[in-house]
Amino acid sequence: MSQHPPVPLGTFPTPVEPAPRLAAALGLEPDDLWVKRDDLTGLGGGGNKVRKLEWTVGAAVAEGADTLVTTGAPQSNHARLTAAAGARLGLDVVLVLRGSPGGSHSGNLALDGLFGARIAWAGEVDRPGLDAAADEVRARLRAVGARPALIPFGGSSTLSARGYADCGAELREQVPRLRTVVVALGSGGTMAGLVAALGSDSVLGVDVGALAEPAAAVAEFAAPLTDAEVAPEGLRVRRDQVGAGYAALTGPVTEALRLAARTEGLVLDPTYTGRALAGLRAAVRDGDIRPGEKTVFLHTGGLPGLFGHAAAVTFAEEGVASFDA
């Protein structure tokens, strides 16, 4: 594992805010629920990927890279923040994205362009096909004298999980007697770092459908960062919020988006934080999270993704009420 120090990209520690009206709506006591505002990390619109990129981009810079290459979907938060990190540090960025030109609009993709990233469209490929496309892009860059570094899918690796081990340390100081942190589980690095810092029993991951076996990824990334045993079967993972798939907008997620907005003025996204809150709500209903316990909802950002999700925008606009005195 790289021993290079992280490069500073974000503003830390992020605040923790009480959410009494949301807590009451979920069936918790008003002082049970707190929101860790990792949507306020500063760089490029904020979000959890900033903590990860501090480590992975730090290693790339230390090893002499002049170009960052990463992969994802057109509305990838990770791709957007990789583009922002490159702009901050004066590095070229090439994003290898699934799909083809014109298939996605606004949201993160618009910000990718604003930050100056170049996009290599990989077509309708699976994960191995996306990785192969990234390998081809790096080979082409090296052929013209560039020094590309590959930033992993979703920014997740054991190295990047150190960023969320740091977040776990922040939470220990900010929320004494913390019982559970609830977090969206995508590529695994965010949950892995929290598990390394706080223990498997204190972190509830809500699967968003990004990986076939997300618990295995969490265990792989977390194990080298802690002396405690980390096994996939020992992790707290809910898989009941995926619905029809990663890009689908589900009924529980629409309810979560509206609930957070109308109780606390919090804006969630339909893929990650919306599913995480829907999972938290389900966990209260089935007794996995109980009143009287300190619970933190980790807001991992993703606001631009809301505006790139046509079904979510339509749902939100339908909530506009006409004034009739």
C-alpha cells in the first residue's frame, strides 16, 4: 500500500447537525438523529469522494502522474470530483464513462465539462469492459508521452478507505455514545473506512446496487486497516432498497427525498442518500435501529445527480403546489 501522504482537497472536519423533525418522523426521539454533512466537503460541489481522492490522487501526484484516468457512469459523483481534483491541482483528467454521447444530460456530466475533463465513451459495457476501456485510454496517453494514473472505480480501495477511517475518528469526537452510522453502500470504500474506525457493529450500509457483492468489497478494503476481523457475513448491510436497479427511482426513495426536504431542508439524491434514508427508515420499522440510541445519517452528497435523473426531477416538480388563497 502506498505510504504517500494525502493531498489536501477538502474542508474538514465536516459538521454534524441535529435533525429532530426528521427523527420524530422516523419514529425516533428528537435528539437521537444527527446528520454528518459530508456533502459540505468543499471541492467541486462536495461529497464523500473528496476524502477518498485526497489519498488516491495524493499517491498519483507523488508518483509523478500528470493525468488522472477513472471510470464510471455518466452521472458519477466520483468522476465529477476527480475532474474537480484535476482542475485544482493542474492535472489533465480523462473520464472513461459507460454509454455514448447524448445519452445523458445535465447533473454531474455538465460539471465534468465545466471542470475541463475529457470523456472517452466506452459504450454499453459491463464492469470488465469498462476496465478494459480504461486500460486502452492509458495506453494511448502513454503513447503520446503522458503519465496517466488510474483512480479506481468509485474511488474505492484500501488506500482511499483511510479517508473514511478519518471520518470515523471525527464522529467519535462529535457524537459521544454513537450507536449506528447509516451510509449508502456503493463501491465499498466509504463504509470500509467507517468499519475500520468504528467497528462492524456500528455501521449500517444500505446497498444501492452498484456491485453484485458489496459486503465482500467492504471487507476487502477494511481488513488491512484494522486489527479486528472483518468478514462479509459480519457486516450490517441492508439490500432491500435496490429495487429495479442502481438507476431506478423507487417508491421508498421518493418518500425519503420528500421527507428529508420537508422536515429538515435537506436535499438528497435518488441513487445514494435517498436509498440510505429509505434504509434507515426501514431499519427503524424493523427494530434494527431503536429510539434512545444515537444514530448518525452520513450525507455523502450527490446533489448534481438529482438534476441528472429525469424521473427524480419530474417527481420533485410534481410537488410544486399552486397558491390559492
